[in-house]
Amino acid sequence: MPIARNCAIYMVDESRYADDPLPGTRNLVAALFGLENSRSPADMRRVLVRLIDWLGEPRQTALRRHFVVWLKRVLLPSRMDGLHFSQVNDLQEIDSMLAERVKDWTKDWVERGIEQGRVAGELAVLTRQLTRRFGPLDEATMQRLQQASSANLECWADSILDARTLEEVFIRR
């Protein structure tokens, strides 16, 4: 068995290609990057349509199957909580499913983003208020704040008005 010599390893920052259009020629790496960087189900579907075309030949069966497995086990579950993909067996089925769900998923993604932004805003305001009232916050307090639910953040924001110490902010009333 020959020994590989002078092998080079290259790192690719896929996020740098987030806004690049897919090339006209078959470029599966660009398609993979396009799927991972998709910002919406519609974006994902545009890339998927190209993949279906590029991998349509019978000799591409194994590669199509690998893409399906990756989509089912990695990409789709991370983007679409609560949906099961065990019955999906080929790229056309994934495309059909995306076509049916694009509007619902887009709405869910927007709502999830709004909720995350609202909680991040609550956290920022409460952190600023606590720091202004009680001085710099220790690491344990910062961690507690970052792991808190929206309901806890709201409760603590109300408690800051009456609390005499930082510890009193976190006592349930």
C-alpha cells in the first residue's frame, strides 16, 4: 500500500459562501453549503431542486441516498422541530414535503426568531438594570440569567424594584 506524502489539508469557511448563487455546473460541495446556509425552507428547496437534477442519473443512486440520510438525520431535524422524517426515502419526497410546508415553516422560523429576540432583549435589559443597581455581576449570576426562562426574567425584572440586595431579586414572592 503506497504511503501518502505531501498531503495538504484545506479548511473551508462555508459561511463565506452563504450568499453565493449555486454554480451552473454540478458542484455538490456548493450544494451542501447552500443547504447548510439556507435561511428559509424556500432557499433550501431551491438547492434541493438543483440536487435532484444533478443526481438524477442511475449511477448516482448511492450519492442520492447519502444526501437523503444526511438531510433526514442532520439538517432537517435541526431546522424543523417536531417533524419526523423516517418515512422520507428520496430527494423528490423531501422536495414535495418542503413544497407543502414552506409557508408553515417560514412562519414558524419567523416566530421562533422573534421569540428568541424578545428573550435576548429581556436578558439584556435585566442584566443592565441589575448591574446599574447592584454593581458588576458575578459569573454564577450571569449564567443563571442566561439559562433563565422568559417567565423568570419577567419576574426578576419586577422584583428588582423592591429588592434591597441582588439575592432578593431571585427570591420568589
